[in-house]
Amino acid sequence: MIKLGVPSKGRLMEKTFDWFGTRGVSLSRTGSEREYAGAVDGVENVALVLLSAGEIPRELAAGRIHLGVTGTDLIREKLVQWDQKVEQMAELGFGHADLIVAVPACWVDVDTLDDLDAAAAAFRARHGHRLRIATKYHRLVRDYLRDGGVSDYQLVDSQGATEGTVANLTAEAIADITSTGETLRANHLKVLAEEPVLRSQATLFRSRCAPLDEADRATLRLLRDRIGV
Amino acid sequence: MSLVSVAKAAQLRAAFESAGAIPVETGVLQPAETLLDLYGEDIRARAYVTHDPVQGEMMLRPDFTVPVVQMHMSDGAEPARYTYSGKVFRRQERHPERPVEYLQVGFEIFDRADPAAADAEVFALFADLLKGYALRAVTGDIGVLTAAVAGLGASERRHAALMRHLWRPRRFRQLLDRFSGKTPMPPTRRALLAEADPMARATPMIGLRSEAEIAARIEALRADAAEPPLSAEQVALIDAVLAVKAPGPFALERLRDIAVDLPALTPALTRMARRLEALSARGVDVGRLGFEASFGRTSMEYYDGFVFGMIAEARPDLPPVATGGRYDALTRRLGQGREIPAVGGVIRPDALMQMEGAA
């Protein structure tokens, strides 16, 4: 049995269902609105597993699901050496979001990573602590800032309402996922004029760790053939 | 790590004790704040962080030098020689095949009398203890690099920026390219400098960084734009210094040639010459001892003078078997107003045993 992990709620689930549906594989929830059970029609021997999008990377890496739909951002943040654990099979064309670094719009002197680094050095000298950047994407942001040559910053964990941390004086800048930038503007923040940390979208991944017997291989081939990836 | 590594570690520590070192121990848990202040956020990618309900964030010691320096600075007698042996812990996100905990045996000298002699003492002791192994020794001197940067005659601001990134070669190069006009000013900065009153759009003010701080940075950018670029000759001198790679005395000769145009190098070269003499006096064949000006630039930021490494060239899979260097500035940063010249190094017994095929 091939297990396909799909986000358990919201637009990501609906759009994933649509994506598979237009390719002749019908996914659906079964039972009551509140029950996380699903069905697959169109290919035999495939089971639908409804999961939080944030748990799908872990389940793929553990080999408990064979296929999974989640954002590239979550795969890269949560899996060390992600490309050895999962194979990217198809970008699904929705759930677009960029992981970006944003600073207060009033920082008219800061637009590049070079500016951010200089501002961080001066900030530390003036305030006695490193410039705080609020994020939940610690690994991705740290790698990005190291490659960008930024030092004298510190990451502070923020699992939600990250855009509000600057006005609340718990961070000087943020790194977060944004799709339209409206929330940033509403909180008087601006995105650095640099390549984003990551461009993310909903993506179908295959686990490189999940065990496959002969029947599973045949099912997987059939499914790949059907959805054209 | 195996029993033979533990036995090797004990043997090395005993040898360091015979060389006059007092054995010391440090806590496995170290306050994270000190290490974060020294190394910045990058240390989180390399060290294990844990949490104590009373003491806050703690790190599993990623090395011994910092706690040993703290111990010496708080109640050490002078001069002092210390040795230690124990595990250090390193996260290996990029190289999961490398060990996350391994033994280090170290030797550190805190002595004001004669830094060149102390450098030579550490190196000669390490070379002697490891003489049975097929290792290539390489040396460098961060002091030569800092003297070269200081000798550029750039503004205090540019000098500080270059010094801050001396240990990040790529960022250092970016700055040199910017200061020499090789890379053009980014369009955003050009636009900012063209504005009559950029602060007018600095609204609304949010966050801890104040209006005055933003205005001060704009002033600094204006001043920098008005400063003449570093000349191609100045950049060539830095490149020439960084490219020096030869056995000690030849490297010194080459650097002395460069110092004709970059006289600020001279005091650092005098120290280097004294070190070579001290190494010779201890029986090191300096004519065959490699010197690479760029060596040590990408390792721990605290080295600021002599640096060395001993590398198993036939085993590129192994980390350097021994590394060390001088860290006077670290004693200043951790010394709460006091400082003392200090130099030391560590040996990795596991790597040694792997060279022997015993681990």
C-alpha cells in the first residue's frame, strides 16, 4: 500500500485534491467533517493520510508515508540534508510564498544584506546586544545570513504574529513567509531588496526512506504515470 | 571514540603535565550567552544548546579554550601552563558522518614574558609529541593580516568593517571590492544618497533602532561615498600578503619585500622573525615548516597571532589532528579589564588513532 500524505485542512488540502483530480486521481475526505480519514479513487492500493503540513516532512523522512504534499520551506527547514531523504517530484503551482527578511520601513538606510550587516554592527555597539531577528525558520535564515556575510545578529523564536514583534520591541527585524506582503506593509515593515531566503510552493515529495515491495513499486509507477510526474 | 583513544588522551595529557602544565577541568555545560557573544549566531549551528530553568540557555562545551581562559582570568596565577582532556560536542548538520562528540587534549600557556618563545614552546611540544605520525604542519599569523589591513590607510570606518570580517574571506573580499570601487554602489544606496532629506520618509518610527541611529548611518554612508576608493595598488598589496605561501624563512623574505610598500607590516614581521628564531632554538626545522598567510582565517575567530595546524594529508577524510594559536584578544574580552598574552592548542586523539587504523 502506498501512503500519500496531504495537508489535512484548508486551501492547501482543497487545491491538492484539485491538482490530483484534474489528473484522474480523486482524493476525498470520508466520514464526518471532523474526521481525518480519506479515500483515493482512480488508482488501486493508494491510501490517503491527512496530516498537518508541518508534520509531512518528518513523516516522509521517517518513511512512514511514501508520498507527501507540503511546502518547500518546511522540507528545507525541518530536514537536515533534505535531498537525501526526499525526492522532489512535482511543483504543484499553488501555495506560493517567499521566505524573506523584512526590516522597519523607517530604516531608509537599509535595503541590502550589506546594509543590514552594517546596521547590526552599529546597533550592537549602541545597545549592547545583537540585533534581534524574529523567525521560526532558524536553520534557513541562519544559513542565508551567513552566506550573506551578516554578523552581530541573533535569532529570536517567533511561532506566530511575527510581523508584530518589531513594534512590540521584542525584535528589530523579522524573517517570515509572505505571499502578498500586505501584512508586512500593515505592520510598517519592508522586504530587503535581495533574493528571498527561499521561494516556496506546495510540492509533491517522494520519501527515499519508505520501504517498497514489488507491488508498491508497481503502484508507484502506475500513480506516477497517471499524474504525469 | 574507543578505549585506545582514551588511553592516548591520558598519555598526551601526562606529556603536557611533564612539560609543566597543571591539569584542569571545566564544566561540560557552559553559559550560552558568553559563546554567543563571542561567535555570534553561527555557533548555534555548531554547538548543542540546552536549557536550564535557573541559568537559562546552556551549551555543551564546543571547546575548552573559552572556559580555561575564563578560569585563568578569574583566579589564575602568572605565568601559567594548563592541560585538559575531555570531550567536546559539535553539531554536524552539514557533515552527519563526522562525530558529534570527540576527545580533545589541550595545552595552554598564559605568559607575558616572551610571546615568541611561548609560541615556539607550544608548537615544538606538539611537533615532538606527534613526530611519529605522517602529518604536515602548517603555520600562519593572523597578526600579519591585521597589520596589512591597518596599513591600508583606509578610514577608521572602513578599517573597522574589514577587520570585523577578516575571518569571513568572502565577505572581506566583497568589502574590498566595494571600497576599491570594483563593484558599483548598489542602486538602493545611490538613490538614498541622491535624496535631499531621506529621513523625511522615515516614518512611522517603530522598533528599538532610533531615528538618530538611522540618521547617523546615512551620515556614515555619505562620508564613505566622499572617501576616495582604495587604489588598485593597495588592494594588490593585500592580495600579495594573502597569497604568501612558502617555508617560514622564505615567507618572511617575501613579506619583507611587500613591507617596502606596506611599512605597517614591519612590527608584525619582527615578531614573526623572533618566532622563527625561537622555533629554530627548539629544534624545529623552520626551513621546511610551511607558512600560509591565509591559514586560520576561516577557523575560530579568537586567534589573533600565530596559528598552526597539523594535518594528515593522506587522510583527507580526517579533521586536522592538531590545531592551535595565539589568542591575546580573547583574554581581553573575557578578562573584565585584565588581559594576558596566551597561546595554546589541542590534539584530537580519535583522529590520531584513526590514522593508526586502531579506532
